[in-house]
Amino acid sequence: MAGSTLNKGWQIAGGAIVCISGAYQIFPALLPQFTRRWRQKINPETFLPEEVDEHTLSLIEDVLTKLNMPASKEESLDVYVTSSDSPEYSGGFSQRSSCLMGLPFYFGWHDESDFEKGKSRLAIRNFPWDSAESETVKSSILLSDDEKRFVIARQLGYLDTQHVWTKFGLRTLCLVGGFLVGHYSSHKLGFLEGSIGRGRAVSGPRPAVFASVLYSFSLLYAFGISVLLTDAYNGIVDTSADRYAATISPEYCHAGCSYYDKILSTNIALRNLLPEGPKHFTAFGNEMPGAIRVKTKPLVSRRDHLRTLNDQQAVDVQVHSLLPSAAAPTSKV
């Protein structure tokens, strides 16, 4: 009786874990307006959400025109000013809900006067802005229009993937598989009432705690596997989004190389200027990886990938220029 109750209890618990974990993956995509309210930047003076400036909207329109984006996708795109210092995205064009693209508030800065007015709003405390290295940080914030277009196109590349359903599928399959492994192991080892243990039917009580240990371990292991698989998939999506933006035009590819060079230089400067506390960046400018997890593709690898694409595009342009043009038709006299 105890084994049967335990089995039903773990079935309910396993189903709840799968549902909660799956809902966590697709929640931002299914409820975009809630996600936007949670992430958008609030103006400290008016206490209202900040609006995307007209210049940034014109850059977005340029990118959409360059991509020849269908009207249905344009209508689902919702752009907002994010409270984060990095661009964000949520949802995707494959869902029927809105696609969110969050751009940092400094996207509206155009020159040093804008920087001087708004640098106090940056999430960098006690930063020595009078140092020589601070110019590197400033250059990464004051992006050129082409660099902004690349970032916008890259975020659209994220939205134009199946990342929502892929991550949901990976997490769900791993957890369901982990539950089935735990159930099968408990059944074979005789920890559940009526199961087969040591070659015979088990009718007497067995230590129920062993079944709980098996269920817990298998689910925890499956969750860890799903996290590592999701991290690996994130690296694939990063590469896909960079290629999506870089292949629009050679100018976008070159701007992408410049953008990542600025980010890497800034990370190195921050590492050197803020020596106290934990290191957030490596000596090469990449974000410091975890002990096991690498959540995104390293920035150096992303920059090098764009450089390779940029070199390939330059070669293609040279080859195309050397090809003989079509001969003009000659008229008969």
C-alpha cells in the first residue's frame, strides 16, 4: 500500500515538475505584455516607461526594409527600452503572440553630450570616468548607426528561430525521460509494491525512501542534462543570429566586427579598472564562464566568426568584379 501511494505521489510530483519547468520556458513568449512590463526601463523623472526615440525607430525601419520583412512579422514586433545594459529578445515569429525586442536606453545617444548627460544612469558604480581607459567604455556605448543596425538585425535573427519550442522540447523530454528512468529503476529493484525485485514479485514492504532517492536523483540528473543541452543550443542560436545579420550586406558584417571589438575592449577595460571583487570577464574580454555551464557563445568566437564572413564577402566582391560582364548586343547596320 505504501509503495502504491509513493508511486502515485511521484507521478503527481513528476508531472508537476515537468509542467512548471515547461511553463517557465515558454512563459515569456506566451505572455509578452507581462514580460515587457517586467523588463522595460522606467524614466526616473516621470515614472513612466521610456519610449523608443525616433532615430532608433528609423534604424529599425531601415533594417526591416533591407530584410524585406513580411507585414505579418512586422506587426508582431514590439520594441521597447529595456532596463538591461544589453539588448534583449523574447518570443519568436513562429509564435502567434508578439515578438519582443528590448534595446538599451543608450541606443538613443548620438554624441558625447548625450553620454555626459546620461552616464549616471549606467549600471557602473564608482567608475573612474576621468581615466584614460574610460574612453574605451564610452566608445562601446556610443555606437555608430551601422553598429546599431547590426544589433537590431541580430535581435531579429534571434526572433526568427524556433528557440522557444526547441528549449521547451529539450527540457520536457529530459525531465520525462528522467522520471521514466527513476520509475523503471524503482520497479526493477523492488521498491514499489507489486514490482519485480530480485527475480520475484514483491508483496512485502520495501524501504520506500530508496525509491524517493532514485526518483530525485534521476530527475535532478535529467534537469542538469537539459540545462547543458540548452546552453549548447544557445551557442548555436548565437551563431545563427550573427550570420542572419552579417549576411544582409557587407556593411552589416563589418559593423558587427566593430561592435564585438568594442564590447571586448570594454570588458577588458572594466576588468582592469575594477580589480576589486569577483572577475566578471576574462583577460580576452569574454564573460567569465561558470564551473560547468557556458550559457552563451564566447564573444571572441562570435567576433572571429564575423571576421571570417567578412573576409569571405570581400573575396566574393573581388571575384564578382573580375567576372566579364555580359556582352552588349550589337546592332546590325
